[in-house]
Amino acid sequence: MTSDDLAKCLGTNPVVVRRSMGFLRQAGIVASDRGHAGGWRITADLSVVSLRQLHDALGEPALFAVGNRNELPDCLVEQTVNAALDQSFAEAEALLLKRFGEITLADLAADFTLRHAARRNQKET
Amino acid sequence: MTSDDLAKCLGTNPVVVRRSMGFLRQAGIVASDRGHAGGWRITADLSVVSLRQLHDALGEPALFAVGNRNELPDCLVEQTVNAALDQSFAEAEALLLKRFGEITLADLAADFTLRHAARRNQKET
DNA sequence: TTTCATGTAACATCAATAGTTATGATTCGC
DNA sequence: GCGAATCATAACTATTGATGTTACATGAAA
């Protein structure tokens, strides 16, 4: 599939698609071919690639909307609050990454198939 | 304490302080006095106010850095991905809010006291 | 009545993300 | 080989949300 077509599906720009797909290529999940009839291909086994791997491949972007203003503040109040929040966020992050690790692209494909069939049935009724 | 003094401590602007403190006042956690010798007072019992309550009082701002582009997309792929992520995020959010509910301002005050004593000892040595 | 505060609206700034344009490099079909 | 299709990438622009600022009104105390 070309970046142009993907961009249309995603409602965005082909360059934006290439930016993200480039990371997935570095991780060996997809490959790209230049020139005529080129575009993107999935190279990995869907049952092996987890959401966790995609997250890692995309540079482990921040999961939480908030974070410490300073990692090592002089202010003792700030240190105290940071410590309390760090602990809670670390637990939540660990759980989130664990769940991401349990969901593979094959799982999503299977769920998609169910949804697809359900929609088709609905149309026939 | 005045908004001006708080702003200096926080390295920000007094109006920004008032914006946030206004929410805490609505929740009954602090009170403000105008005029001479006015400013902000804590009105709640420190052992009763949890981080969860602060979070709620401040309007339950988003905890996660990512979210669904559309809540109810037509696209079946998007629906599939949303469902998978929603589940994981819901679990992580529940855990996070639970932890926030377990931490009170009194807990933070106690931890601060320890850190304060530790710093003092370090200076004496 | 002057001074010190908060309350609040309106505006400005900043940073991060997303989007765009432009150009170069590669591949395939003819 | 030539030209069209496609990715690669740098540079620039636009958008958005959070934050910061200014200005002015209101209220309370000395």
C-alpha cells in the first residue's frame, strides 16, 4: 500500500505516514519499496507483533499527560510530591505496558473480522 | 498565603495560581480572603484530602497522553483499535485513581517532615 | 480613603504536534 | 534510456492547548 493511499485512509498527509512507518521499518515490522508498484508491506508475523512492540518501535512516546516539572528539584515539597506521583505512575505504566504486550496484531485482525461479519449481517437484515 | 507569594514559590504567575486555587475553593478544600492580610487558607483536614480529590476538584484533567481520535468512528479498523486500547487504558486509569485515593495530604506532609529532617542532618555533618 | 488582596476577562506567548512543500533518489515499464 | 511512480528527507508552516500576562473591577482592612 502506498503512503498516498494510507494517508487517504487515515485522513492525513503521506509525509506524516512515512514519518511513522519509518520507525516501524527500523523495527523490522514493515518494509518499503521505492519506485513503480512500490509502497509498504508488513514483514512480521501478525501473531508476534504486540502493541507493546509498536509502542517501543515508535520511540516509547509518553503515555501520561502529566509529569514532573523537574526530575531533581531542590524544593522539598516538590520532591515529596514527585515521589508520591512517581510511585503511582510507575505502577500504572507497568500495567499498561503489560496489557499492550498481551495484544497482538493477530488479535486485532480477529476482532476486526468479527466486526466485519457483524456489520454485513446488519446490512442484510 | 497570597497568590503572589505562592506564584513566587511555584515559579509562575499569580493569576495562574488563582485559576487553579479557584477550583480547590469550589471543592471546599481551601478558602480565600480578599483585602488586607488576605490570601489563601487550607480549610480541609489534611488527613482527609486525597490526591484523587484534588484531581477531581481540578476538573479530572486527562491522565493519558493519547486517546481516540474519534469516539465513534465508522471505520472498523479504528473501532477495533479503540476497543483494545480503551480496555487497557481503563484498567490503568482505575489503578492510578485508586493509588491517588490512597495518598492524603497528611501523608505528603509526613514525608516532607522526614525529608526536611534528613536535609538538616546532612547540613550538620 | 488608601492600600492590599482576590476575581475575571481578554490577550499574548510558547512548545509540541501535525501538516505541507520542495527536492532528491530509486525502481519499473515501455 | 526515458518517464512515471514511489519513497526519503529537509525545511517550513499551521494548529492547538497550556501557560503566562495585562488590565480592570471588586472587596476588605488599616
